[in-house]
Amino acid sequence: LKTIVVAGARPNFMKVAPIIRAMRRRADEFTPILVHTGQHYDAQMSDAFLRDLELPEPDVYLGVGSGTHAEQTAAVMTRFEPIVARERPDWVVVVGDVNSTLACALVCAKMCVKVAHVEAGLRSRDRTMPEEINRLLTDQIADLLLTPSPDADENLLREGISPERIKLVGNVMIDSLFENLARAARSNVRERLGLQVGQYIVATLHRPSNVDEPQTLARLLGAFDEIGKALPVIFPAHPRTEARLDEFNLRGCYSAERVRLIEPLGYLDFLQLFSGARLVLTDSGGIQEETTALGIPCLTLRENTERPITVTMGTNKIVGTDRARIVEEASRALTEEIRRAPTRIPLWDGRTADRILDALLEASR
Ligand code: UD1
């Protein structure tokens, strides 16, 4: 099967890497074409990930860059359409919930080219999140919905999607995680930062709802600063967050010793960093899953999650964005020692990529 696999933004690369690798291994069945939309383009947001994940050079680079949602989505569509017309693939595989995911799925739907959505069915039920719109619409138009967990299947069925389009395959990001643990262990990130295992906290923030509003961002930084009195908070800042700190003049609202702002890390360095953390504070979706897979306590700084299985079966707790609540939950997490044995969620077993390929073959018959 001639298959275009689309990656656009940082959280896509660890999802496409195992798929591309499996397709290359099964070269008698699949001919993959890797398309990078260029939604993320920085060395740290893109190149470092391609390198760390040993992804091949993309066959096609669309170079769309940043912009408003409309600009970015439209640019991906305009540049992706001629590629689909030229290649006429049997399948296009899109992953996750970023603007590139929806844009490419929409192009294919209009051209009657079959689309598979990996990580289908996740729902936060918060339509102010741009990703929720991307998830809902992509799942409506994709031909094959490949889900990570049973809650996703239930969401899709409730939306009236017919069961033949849905296939539970597991979490492909966990394929990347398991595949790279040993290589990540060779990273010297802790030495570089002067940190000991279990003696620091890792924080990440990039959701527009958390960083685009000055009061909210200041409140979260205030919480980090308070928590940082117990253990240093290592804070690799996303470019969006970094820009807001200057725009809102917030660099003074935390102590640089308690909250150590660093540049975004590559995949292996970040994996090595958070896997040795005592606690993780985040608003990322993927990190909720990765901490669950490794048994690291995680507090999610949002009001909801599209990944409830990380709460019911994993190490994740949704704590919102209230300063006092975050500080209280963090201090409880630090004193109670809630680190647990890694939970094995069914099908988060490192073999999802092969199940995705099997599902594509099955759906082609
Ligand atoms: C995007 C995704 C989000 C994902 C996140 C991970 C959507 C709607 N959002 O959000 O789901 O969790 O990526 O990072 O698709 N920038 C750079 N260099 C880059 C990329 C971005 O400097 O390589 C800056 C730009 O100034 C841009 C800002 O970061 O304005 C935000 O980037 P954008 O792609 O708009 O959204 P993200 O916040 O990264």
C-alpha cells in the first residue's frame, strides 16, 4: 500500500516514527511517503526530534510555518492537495490533533482518498481548545479511526460513528517511549543541569488557555515558584510560552533558582529528564500518557483531559489552574510518595504500530 504519513508539529513526530519504521520493515506490504507540513520548524521543535527518533528525511516538506489557525490550516491544505494529486496514495495516515491533522484529513476527504486517524476518539469536551475541534472534525471525515483506549471507542460510538470504522489499536506514542528508553538513558541531561534522580520537578506549559492570558500564566508561575521551595522546578519553555513571558513582563514573578527556565529539549533528553523526576506538572496531553506509562506522578494543570485513562488507571491527577490547589496537590504528591509501579494499560505495549499496519491492510480488503 502506498501510504502518505503526515507529521506537522512536535507531538506528531513520536507518533509517526514507529509507523514509518514498521512500514519500512514491512516493505513488501507498504511504501511510506513521509510528509512534514512544517507547522513546527525550529531546530528544537522539529529537527532535534527527527534526529532523536531516527526518522528519515521527510520525502516532502511543505514549510507552512506559524500563523493564525485559519492561515496555518489553509496553508497546509493548499500545499498538501497537489501532493495527494501527484501521489494518489492508497491511504493517508494522520496522527494526533494539531492543525495539520485536520487540514490533511479534509484535503483527502474531498479528493476521495482514504484517511486513517491515529489517536482517534479522544475528547476533552472543551470546545474552546483548538485541538478538540481538530479531533471532532477529523474523526467525522476519516475512513478508519484507530483508537488508543476503550473510552475513545465509546466517544466515537456515541457520536454515531459506525463500529466498522473504529479499531482499537493502542497507543503508538508508547511504542516510541519503550523503543527509546535505553538510548535516552545515555543522555547526560541531568549532569548538564546538575540534577539528581528524584530530586527535582519537571514542568511544561504551552496550552493557549494557560499561557495566552497574563493572569493565568502569572498564577501558574507563582505556583511553580512556591513548589520550587521544596525541589527545583525545571521548566523547558515552549516558544509560545517563552514569547508570552516577555510580552507580559513576567520574568520577575519567580525566582530563577526555584524555577529553572531552560530551552525546549529534544526527545531523548526530555525522556531522560522527566523519567527521573519526582513529580511532573504539565498541560500537555502526551506527557500525561508518558508519565503514566513510566509510573511518574503527574499533575495536569487543566480543568479537563481527553485522556481520562491516565487518571483512572495511571498516575495522573487533574488539578486545574488555581494556585493554592496546585501547591497543595504538589506538596501532597511530594510527601506521600505516590510514585507507583508503571501501569500497563492494555495495548500500550510497544506494538501498536504493527496493529495500525494490520488495520490498514484489513480495511483495504
Ligand atoms: C501546537 C498544537 C498543539 C500542540 C503543540 C505542541 C495546534 C492547534 N496546536 O501548538 O496541539 O500541543 O503544537 O507544541 O495545532 N513557534 C516557534 N517555532 C516553531 C513552532 C512555533 O517559534 O517551530 C512559535 C511561533 O511563534 C508560534 C507559536 O510558537 O506563533 C505557537 O506555535 P503554533 O504552531 O501556532 O502552536 P503551538 O502552541 O505550538
